[in-house]
Amino acid sequence: MFDIDNTLAYTGFNDTDLLGKAPPMKRAVDFAKRWCHFGGVRTEFECFFITARYCTTLKAKATQLWVKENFPVDDYWMRKHVFITGGIGGCKSQGCSVAYKSVLRNWLHAQRNIYWVMSVGDQLTDSAGSQSGVRVKVPNFWFDSSVVPNPQANGGKIHLQADRSFSANAEKECRLKCVIGPDNECINAGMDDDAINKLLG
């Protein structure tokens, strides 16, 4: 499994590509092309591209355009291997970032008998949870956590006192956010009534 934003495509500080024209991260794309089976010459692995973008028509079209521009795929391959997980719900965060992609990986394992070898992404939520295989965290030097908070930072919410010193709550404010895999209730919510399939359809 590959994340898209800032893993395969450079979408900058806010993970946004509304036109499908983000520049490819060449080495990551070359790696995927080397190991993934795209329907032509048989290679080692079946690959899936899973993005946490919310599924609006604009973002779905941009995702489709970007994948087609950078990989030798057709519409059939895209329908079976490219997914948007931003609309998955039914999960309790307990104050943490939930790895929603793990809900989809569990569904694909149960419904399509897929066994995950590796999950690659620039955020901890890309690979946390069960059914991830080897977890590969790609460095992201461009991510601005003051725009889109992530688990490696506090989202730019440090409050300094008037003299520019840290407040008494600094330790609490600077604490790293936790990342959790979805619990059984969350996974079951995705599986119930084939909700994931309805979302993907």
C-alpha cells in the first residue's frame, strides 16, 4: 500500500492537489513502478494507492488524473486499486489520530483475501493498525503542521507569554499527538452492511 500525498506526489505543506498536476516524487514513483503489477508485465506485487483525501468530485478526479499521468494504468485498474478513505466513519478517536486506512486494509483482507506486505507513507496514520505489513515512514520535510496538524507536531498551538517565554502548560501543549490503529468497534463499523464497499462504490 502506498499513500499518495507527499509519498508519491509532492503536494506540499497542506496535502492539496486539486488539479491532478502535482509533481511526482520520482524515486518513490520509480520504486512503485519497479515492484507493482499494473496489468502489463507481471511484477512481484499487487499494489494499492490509498489516500486520506475526502471524496469530493474535485479531489476524486484530481486523484484519478494524477495516477493515470504517472503510472501505466487503465480505468479498470484504478477502480480496483485506488481508494479515498476520508469519508470512513464510525470510529472513536480517544483524542488520537485514527489510522482509517487500516479499516480499508482490513476490509480488503476480508473481502478480497489480500495479505499486506508493506504500507508506505509520510504520516504514522498511513501504517498504524493491523493488516499493515512492514511499516515504512517516508520523511516529509515540507509538511507544515500549523496548517494541517499531524502526529509529529502540536499543530502550531504553542502559547507564549508576553515576554516570549513558555507558559506553565508548555509541556502539555508540546506533547506529541498519539496515533492509534482502529479498534474492533471501528473496524466492525466499516464492515457492517458492507459500509466500506458502499463508500468505495
